Amino acid sequence: MSDFQRRDFLTGAAAFAAATTATLAGTRRAVADDKQPEPVRGQKGASIIGPTNPAREAQNLDRLVPPSTDHGTMPNLRFSFADVHNRLQPGGWARQVTGRELHIAQALNCVNMRLKAGAVREMHWHVPDEWGFVLKGRMRITAVDGEGHAFQDDISEGNIWNFPGGIPHSLQGLGGDGCEFLLVFNDGNFNEDATFLVTDFLAHIPKEVLAKNFGVPESAFANIPKEELYIFQSQVPGPLAADRVVGAGPVPTTYSHKLMDQEPIQTTGAGSASSTPPISRRPRRSPPRWSRSSPVGCASCTGTRTRTSCNTTSQASRG
């Protein structure tokens, strides 16, 4: 990740946190005052006598009662996840705010995703880079680069990851109550529902081609999913050391950073800040070619914990 990209991500995360804090503070003020906010400032404005939405108006009082210096030219800088479609799946859900909903966000797409314990966001890849921030809980992230090098890590609340575009990866909730996280992509028109998924890929390849590629009978693919899974429920994985994927060896550069494990920078007053070093400066990679060599594991796409018994997973080859 370049210095510019890292700065953009941290600035965006800070803005997201600040907006959330301001929203909660505004709502609490309205509740504490126990009165409906009105568009009145001194001698200007008037009360609302028609339909109103006090809860929503309290979340952004400067929209309802703009300061005297406001001239109405500021574009909308916020959009609530509560106002977008939520995709419900076995084991979790996902909802996204893109440049379609928040027009000013042409360079960023944000996805809020929840995975129950054991639930998997199946292995997939996409063109934009992906940054992730764990909001709550614990999760396991898995990736494989274009040379078949494997990566896995267990991360928790406050930790982050970065997958460059084209890197196949999957996400899984760990024990307890799973996880919830925020994803940020560097393309405002990116669509989380249109990623390239392993199950969808396998479902569209003739079984005789799969059999020849993997060197197994066609019957081995009799029970593969007929359509994409996206998010599906599976078993909670075992310890990382026992579940680690080997592939062609570890990736040269890590894709995660334990932000909460480092000492925060204390600022004046009661605040503190943490910054992350470059997670990855590796160039964007194309997805790996699939062959029989260098198994990368099957938990990412099917939830099966025994790699040798899985006939539906992809295998990564070097090159």
C-alpha cells in the first residue's frame, strides 16, 4: 500500500468514526432535550407543521438548521447503511454504500458485513483494492497470490487488512459471535454483489473439463454448488497453526496489521491516535491459474475442513 493509499484509508476511517460519533451525539442531544428539533434560528425559519422525521433530523442538525455562513452549496457527505438494501445469507449479511447512493463518493465504496461464528465469505477476487477494518469480534482472513503463495491470519476488533486487486481471498467468522467489519474499495462504482466467486466459476465449467484439469473422475464434482454461495454457514475452524494453508509457501509481504497491538500516539487532551505502516507495496496481481499442484485448501470456498477429502476447491499453481 502506498503512502498516499494508506493516508486515504486512515483519513476515510477517521471521517467514518467522526461521522458516527457526531450522529450519536446529535441523537443523544435531541433525546436529552426531549423536544423536536425545529428549523428556526433567531428570527429566521418556522416550525414544521407537516410531516416530519425527528429522529433523522436530530442526526444532522446542521442540515435542518444550517449556520448563518451556509449558502446551501455543500453536497451530501453522508449516507446511512440503514437506508440501503441488506443482502441476507445463511450465516450473515452484507450491505453497501456506493457512488450511486452517495454521489460524492466516486473514489470509495463501503461495505458493512457480518459473519456468524464459522460463516464464510467465500473465496473471490475483484479488480479494486480492498481495505478491511474489524468493527467487532474475531475473524480469519485467507488469501493466495498469483504465484500460489498462501496467507492466513486471525485478527480482531480494531485490526486491519489490505488485499491488492486480483488477489483471491476469503473471510471467516471465528468462535464467540463471529465478526462484523467495514470494507473499503478504491472504486465508488464497484459492486460487492458482482465479484468473481469460486463456486460461480466452477458451476459454469463443464464437469469433464474440471475432471481433466484436476485429474479426478467427473463424479468428484457431482455435488458442487449449482450457483454462487457468497456467504454460507460452516463450522468454526480450529487453531490457525493446525488449519494453515501451505500452497507454494508464505506470501512475501503480509496483508494484515494488528493496529490495536501497537502503542497509540497520545495527543494533547484526552485523545490518542494510531497509524499503520505500509501493509503491502506489492503490485496488483492477476488471479492464479488453476491446476492440480500446490493445494490452497478448501475451507475458503466450501467450508470443508479436511483438505484431502475436498474435490470442489481450486488448486493454485505457480506462475
